[in-house]
Amino acid sequence: MISRSLARALLASVALLTASVLLTGCDTDQISLATNAKANQPVPPKLLAAMVEKDMDLQSPILVRLFKQEAELEVWKQTRSGQFALLKTYPICRWSGDLGPKVREGDRQAPEGFYSINPGQMNPQSAYYLSFNTGFPNAFDKALGRSGSQLMVHGDCSSRGCYAMTDEQIAEIYSLGRESFFGGQKAFQLQAYPFKMTPVNMAKHRNNPNMAFWKMIKEGYDHFEVTRQEPKVDFCEKKYVFDATRAPDAKRDPVFDASAKCPAYVIPEEVASAVREKQAKDEAEYAKLVAKGTPVARMNTGIDGGMNKIFAAKIPEGSTGLSEGAEGNTLQMLAMAKAPGTIPGHVNPPKPNLEQAAAAPQEQEPVVAVAAPATTRVATAQPAEKSGGFFSGLARKMGMGTADTTASAPPAAAATPAAPAKPAIAVTKPAPQPQAPKSVVAVKPPEPAKPDTRLAATRPTLKPSVSDGAAETSSAQFAGAAPVVPANSFDSRFSAVK
């Protein structure tokens, strides 16, 4: 009797250890979700209230959609009716690469397509607070020879081919995934897109070389839009197939192989007809937009990824990169809004396309070469034109100075009150006065200090957002919304893997 009890205890220990290994993943320490405090933070009360309002259960299945251009992550959750409804949209803090799928290891591309996230892909010991593996490459990617590994959705707002959130955001998303697993969902679907697959966006990117791939995954996007059900995903002939079922005369379910010929299958007519109707409307709207001459989106020639505008507004010289910029509200206005989580001080925002900026001066090189020495004079001439521009213009017309001396003349009026009297006399008495130009040139050297002051005064507009965005690395600044274990400093965050 004792030996049987001991055997059962040993078997239970082995089962727990196996579950622990499966739940960690990502080559980290083997600590299960059940014993990791960060990974077991409760779902926030606001989200629980939203679930009640939308008739959702805490442990019902979820589905995640990602959009690069909009820099947004959507969490959908199944309602008691069986359909999925949008629970919450999270702004993405950083994603890297370009619009388009990941092709090879090291290309910094964040993946696009349909992926499945099981408990083994959840990483409570992530170096980036919390994370889960996207599952790239899937069978379709492998059939095309695409390579890459450890492509994550994680915290820390730093991306090298990943989708990076803030620590507080990933804690919420992680908790929703965890609860869905506790409720019996074996895996939740991750849909990653370059942008929302609307006719407007398809028209803007119609010349993109990835359009054939995007039209293929739009099929799955449309299936979800019309059914609000997670589309069943299969692969054959190196393409995606959605919601395939057994043909009426078939004796068994079709077997799919991403590299092999497609088996016989059908798509349920109620789904197929709804998708056809949606696609017909989309194509008609697309044709109208193209006929109107909708501008084609400029191809990326150097920008690395994007950032949601709410985060770009919090960072000095922040840029949304390949994501959509602020519409209606400027980044300065958005800087006053509260950021959805802590922005670490090491964030590297998308950089402007310096190649295109450098091309313009090269085309106008002769003009720039002539105008460069007069930069200071032009800057100082702006305030002076209000007081002395009229007289100096008359003096120039009467041959009393060159363009250079006229540009320099107004500062002399501000520096020495007696100086303007001579140009005034020159206007009323046409006789030439050579002394006036000399006195004007004599006071020219002290003026370069003024442009520096004015330029410096225009820059601090974004600086108040730095402290709001937690540029400092104190533990108070990195306090998160976690009720069990806060998102503390990076030293404590990385200590588990050092």
C-alpha cells in the first residue's frame, strides 16, 4: 500500500516537472507559471468590469491581432454567445523592420501571418519582463525556406524583430492568455498584419511587392471579420487555406501539407458566401480609390520599424517611423496624455529617413554653398525688419548699401540708438553719406549670439514629456501596475537570467 502511494507521488512529481518545462520555453530557467509571481498577476479590475459588460467569462478563449502601420495590438475574447468581441486595444511601443513578412534570420523583420500560441510558448522568465513566442516560423514559412527564431511579443519597449509593449501592458496581455489556458483553451491564435486590411490601405500599398502575400492573409482577415470566429488555418501548395472542411463525398478529413498539393476540401457555404460579399464590396471601393488617384505609400528606404504615436510623443525627437503619425492631434499635444505603461529610458525610437533628407541638399548644392555663410544674418534680420526694414529698403534702392550690409544694418539700430539717425537723414536728403555703411558694418560681429538663444528656446517643448516617460532609472520611476510584483528597475528585471 505504501509503495503504491509512493509511486503515485513520484508520477505526480514527474508530471509537474514536465508541465514546468513546457510552460517556460525560450531557453530560460525552468520555473512554471504556478510559481512565478510576475506571470500570476491578477487580471486588473477594469478589464474584469469590461468582461462583465461585454458578457465574457474570465477564462473564455482569446484571440490576438497585431497591426504594424497602426502600431496596435488587439485582444479579442469569446462572449457567451460563442463569438469573439474586442476586449481591449493596446498601443505597440516598438516594432522593428519594414511592412512585410519576416524572411530570414537577422533581417529585423517582425513576422506577419497566422500563428498559434500554446502554454509552452509563454515565458515567465523573459529578460524583457514577460513574453510569449509568436511561433514563427509556421509551416507556411518553413515551406518557403524562411528562417528566424525567438520572435516574441514582450515588454521593455525594445525590438529586434519583435513586437514590444510596456511591462504593464504585457502583464495584462499575459494574464489574459494565462486565464484562457486555465479555462481549457489549448492555444490562442495570433494574427499579425502590416496594417488593417481595408480598401484604403490596400490602395495605398497597391505597388508594394508584398501585395500578393497580403491579399492571401487578407482572406483570413475577412473570415474573422464576417464570422467573429477564430478561422481554422491550414497550409498547402505553399499558401494559406482558411476554414477548410471535408468534402461532402469524402470519407475522412483532408490532410494538409504546406509543401504538397492541396487535398480535396470545401469551405462552408455560409462562410464562403459572406466572405465573397465582403470582398466584392472591398474590391469595388478599392477600384474607386485607385480611379481617384489615391497616392501610393512611399516605400521604406531606411526607417527601422515603428512606434505608436502616444509613445513617440513622450520621447525627445520621437518619431512614429513606419507607423501612422498623429492625426488631428500633434505629438506635442499627445505628450500631455498619460502613457499606457512605463517607457524605459533606453528606448530607441524609429529614426527619420536620412537618405531622403540628404538627397534634397545634393540637388541644390550650388544654392546651399552660396547661402551657408549668410545663415546668421538671415536669422538676425527677422526681428529687425519690424523696426528698420522700411528705411533700410529705401536706402538700398538709393544705392546706399549692398544686400549684405542691408541684412546687417538692423542689428546696428538695436545695439546703438544713434545709428538709425543716419539712414533716416539719407532718406530725406538724397546726398550720399559713406559713413553710414561703415558704422553698420562695425557692429556686425557681436550678433551671432542671438540665433543661438532663439534656437535653444524652441527645443524644450518636448522635454517635459521625458520625465513623464520615465527617462530616469529610479525604482519609483519604473513602478508598474502589477499588484503582486511591480515592474522594478532593469537590474532586478534581468537578475533572474544573469
